[in-house]
Amino acid sequence: MEWSEELAGGLLQAAPDAILVIDGERIVLANDRAEQVYGWPRSELVGQSVEVLMTDEARVLRAERRRLFDESPPGSIGSIVTTARRRDGSSFPVESSTTIIETPQGRLAVAVVRDVTERVRTEEEKARLLAEAQAHRSQRLESLGQLAGGIAHDFNNMLGVILNYASFVIEEAESAEPDVSMIAADAQQVVRAGKRGTDLTHQLLAFARREVVRPQPVDLNAHIVEVQELLRRTLGEHITLIFRPDPGLPTVTCDPSQIEQLLVNLALNARDAMPAGGNLVIDTGLLDDRVRLRVSDSGRGMAPDVLERAFEPFFTTKGSGEGTGLGLATVYGIVTQAGGEVSMTSEVGLGTTVTVLLPAGATAAPADVDEQPGATDGHGETLLVVEDEDALRDVAGRILTGAGYRVLSAEGGAQALELAAGHDGEIDLLVSDVVMPGMLGKELAERLVVARPGTRVLYMSGYAQPVLASQGTLDPGVALLEKPFTANDLLAAVRKRLDG
């Protein structure tokens, strides 16, 4: 019997949970874990009313607890999650299981109490993360709705211009005495609308960080100097452009054309915020290990609710037809794709400041090498043009044939390989779309080059990143002509690729 009591006492003290034995009102026994959980020494805990371990909310149920203790048959009376109180007055969540036992000394309640603070904290964190994820999903859906609506609006406008002016061209050309000048003027309107569509797609790709970029070390100060005249023309004579460079800046690794696009977009926003004139200040500096570009205007500024949504796509406070709402969204996409950060501060009546932080690169930019465009005419070289869009394939073939090239055309990879297998002469260059049904351009190129090792490759695409690029950058050795392209763009790219 003595051995059994020692064993019971050892088991009681070794239990991982707090154990309290209660005679209905007072604590008659507590183990070591109870000391740790409640912060009371066992010597002080024994003899205390059980209510010293309860929060005010739990004390309200005193009568109900007493009834359960007096009337419940021996055995478990259930498990609950509630709050308890430590000696220092702090509360914490516990899971308590109570069992009624009959002893020679009378009825007792044995409570096994587990501190579930970590479990509750984990569950609360999961609930918080779930709520945040749902909120972010709602925001994304709202942004996608804005994006789709904005695209549909702008492209419908452009298509309206293109379709109607194209009809004018056809009508004039089919008339008995066509007015050549009128045909040329109408065709020019079609070209302008097409270029607007091109600009919009580039902005969308930059915003979505899906545009293929060609990064290189860029001297930010020197590049800003080069585009100052463009920025002044963008701003107009009523706005003064001030540039304050920090000399000796390290280079940044980025696509120079995207930096130009970023500056022009910020200049356009600043111009619209200063209709009566003002100052636009561009300054550069070094912040820790990053190059800082800051663009500040003295315009009317933004209210907090507008500032909060400034980088959202198609969000604009301008009137209908005065802007797409993609300018700042494009800036955000460009900076993020370059591995940087962008932030904005603004106060109504005091102006707006946009701060861009870009990772610093080398200490100096390489010397510029002037590239003079050479002749683009062909010399009878054979080109295999692969494009699944019939109209675009016909246009490309017409341009290249007119420039002196011999053109083989295919609408897909399988047909191109079959055409190449049946061709007796050399195929000097494969000009292929990237994303095509049945076979991607990359697979076609790999198979064709195995069969004809001397064939060079030029890809065409408006959205080539998923197939050709790593981290948004062209893979080494890949030549890409971005759609939409002009005749000059196509001829220059073909000639450059053929000439190596």
C-alpha cells in the first residue's frame, strides 16, 4: 500500500498538465505543473478557494459549478475551454477536464487543466491569415474587373478608329476617281490608332511584370540628362524642370527604355497636377546600398484616399478620354521587375513626391557604343516564316519578299518542319512566332536547328516571357522581335540576325 501511494504521488507530479483536487470549494491537492501554470507555490495554493484561479467571468458560474459537484454521479462531467487567472492577475486560455470521485474522505473533483495559449494563438493567426487572404482575393478581383473594363474601353475606342478609317480607305480606293491624298490621310489615322494600341499593350505588360526586358548597367544621371529634352517637351513651357544629380552614383542594372518610360509617365502625371505651371524636380542619391531616384512636383497633391489607390491599374481621377489610369501602375511594374521599390507621398496643395529605390550595380557604366543602322535589304537569303495568324504571316512575307528575300511560309511547327524537310536549298533564318498551337516556337527552333545546324533563329512575340526568358530577361543568345512591329523593325531585326 505504501509503494502504491508513492507511485500515485510520482505519477501525479510527472503529469504534463496541471492537476487540482478540489473538495467543492477549496483546493486540497495540486501537482508541480499547477505551480508553473498558475504561478502559485503549491504550499500557498493548497487551502485556497478555487476561485482565486478563475477570471471574473468564470466566477459568475459559481452556483452552477456547485450544483454539478453535488449532483453529478461519479465520473467525468466534461471538458471545456475557458480562461483562468494567474497569481499576477493575468488571464490565459485553458482546457479543463473534470472528474467526480467518491473517497472515504468525501466527494472530490479532480480537474486536469492544460494551458492552450499557443494553440489558441495559432488558431487566431490562422483565422487572421485566412481573413487577409480573402480580403486580398477580393482586392485582386476588383483590380481585375477594373483592368478588364479599362482594356475593353480603350481598345474598343482604338478599334472603332481603325475599323472606320480602314473603311474610308477601302471606299476611296474603290471609287472611280480615288483621291490619293485622302487615302494617305485616312491610312495615317489607322496607323496612329494602332500605335496607341501598341503603347497600351506595353504598359499592360510592364504593369503585370510580363514584358521581356534587356537589362544592362545604366548610369542613371547620364540617362536622365539624355531624356531631359523629351521630358521638357512632355511637360510644356509652363513647367520648369530641375535636375539635381548626386555625382559618383553607382550604376543600376535595368532596361534603359523602361527608365525612360518611367520618367515620362511620372512627368505626365506631374504635368496634369500643375495645369497653371510649377516646378518638377528630379534628384538622385544613394540610400544605403540602393540608388534613389526622386521626382517631386509642386502641384495640387492628392487626398489620402486617392493616394492609397494611386498605383492601382485604371484608377484615375481624370475625366473620360483624358487618361488610361495605367501610368503609375506601369511605374510600379517597371520598378518591381528591376528588383526595386517605389513609394509616394502627397499632400493636398503641397504637391507629390515619388521615390524609386533600385539595387546598385557596378561603380561606373560602360562606355556607350554608337550603333549605326546598316542596310536592311536581302540578298536572296531564304527565310522560313512561321506564324499561326494568317494576316500577320502574309504581311511579314510581303515585307520580306519586297526587300529581296526568298520566303517560305508555314502556319505552325509541324508544317514548318515538313516544309523544311522538302526544301533542297539552305534555310538561312527561321522567323517564328513563340506561342503557337501544337508546337511552341522554341521547340520548333530546337528541332529545326538539329536538322539544319546552320540555320539562325529570330523569334517574334508580344508576350514571350513564359517561353524564352528567365526572370523577365532574355536568355543568352535569344533574338526577339517584339510585336507589333513595323516593316522597318522586321527588316532591321532580320538583317541583324543574318549578319550575326
